[in-house]
Amino acid sequence: MKNLNLFAILLVALLMVQCQDEGIEEFQQAKDPIPEEIINGLNAMGFNTVDYEVLQKKEGYLVEGDIIIPTKTILNATTTSAKHRRAANILSCDAARRVTVKNNIPSINNLVRDAVNSWNEVVNSSLRVRLVRTGNADININREIGNAGSGRFPTADGRPGPVIEIDPALYDVLPANQRTQVLRFVLRHEIGHNIGFGHTNQNDPGSSHIEGTPMNDSRSTMNAQAHAVLNGNIDVSLFQSGTLSQQDIIAVRQLYPANRVCQ
């Protein structure tokens, strides 16, 4: 009788687990697709929604692997939006002169410092980026598990995009020296988004192509290629440069010239 009761208990437990699994599967299958108006809006803005999965985030949608666009911005997009290499909003004159960055992932402190220094090495530009350890900052770098790197474009009032999210552990699949090179590149790249630069090698939205820069630059910090590294689909040598390309420097000077007069 004891054996029979034990068998009955095990059978009930098995059925309960099976029902739970079926419930999870049903929930996953019922996950809502990205609304058509969101896809249409992103397409109108010039984002690639075919080769890159669009993911819903708390404050908007993740597009092209590393850019989060607010839902309101997408819904306001029209089919007349142009395809460009700079964001629709850039930093105001005052904001560009005193961008502050706070890193909340201690293990990458040195890499963040290197990334910030790269943007500050541009002479004849009003852009200045400063690391802070305490208090509030314009840009906060936070850890998000599973995120290979994502930034935000500047806000409509000319402030830097407020957050960069990244999971450095994802890059542990690379040899140590390559991991350092690529992570430094990705951090520099995401900071670029938050201060107003789009992808050099893709048609991101904006008001105009940055005058004086080419449509293609294989050495550009703002090329969209970091996520492909994790899948082994790209030449890691492209990430060896520890600073901005010459064309990146020209773009910074064009967007944030030294003689820019603040009103």
C-alpha cells in the first residue's frame, strides 16, 4: 500500500510539472509580435528591421542591435524621414562642452577611461567628455545581462542619451587581447551614439549627412559591427585601432566645431 501511495504521489507531481511546462510554452507562443506601426515607423526612419531583430524595451524599442528609440519618436516618424549618419538630435552648445560619464561596472573602468579619452583627443572641437565617480552624470554605463552594448541618441532638448547598457561577460568568448580591443571599441561606439552619431555604414535617421565625411569608412568607430564579432562573422582586426579614425575626427569637428557660439 505504501508503494502504491508513493507511486500515486510521483504521478501527480509529474503531471503538475508537465502542465507547468505546457503553460510556459503556451505563454511563449502567445508573445505579442512587434506592432506594425512600430515596424513601419522604424522603416520610415531608415532603420533596418529585416536583418536585425526589433526588441521591445521598457522605454522603447532596440533597433540594429544597439540603439534604443523611444516609442513616441517612432510613432511620430513619417515616410519623408531621411536616412543619415547623425542622429536627429545633437547636443546643445552648452551640453557638448561638459558631457559627464559615470561607469557603474568597475571591471571595465580602464576601458571606459580609454573610450572617453578618445573623444577628448579631437582638437579644434567644442566637445568635451569627463568621467565622474560620484553624483549625477549625463551618461550612466550600466550592466545589463545579455546586452552586447546599446546606447541612446540625445534627447530633444539637446542632452546626451542618458544610459549605455552592456554585458562585458559576453566578450569573454574572445582571446584576452582581442576582448580588450573590441570592448574598448564598443564602449567608444556607444558613447558616440549618446552624443549624437549614427552608424557610419548604415542609414540611421537624422537631419543630414555630416558634411565633409565619406559615406563609407572601414576604420570608423561608428561602424555597426560589434555584435557580429560574437558570432565570428567579422575580421577582428577592424577593432585594433584604439582611437577615432581620421574621418571620425572630421565628423566631430563638423558637428561640434570649436567656434560654436552658445546662445
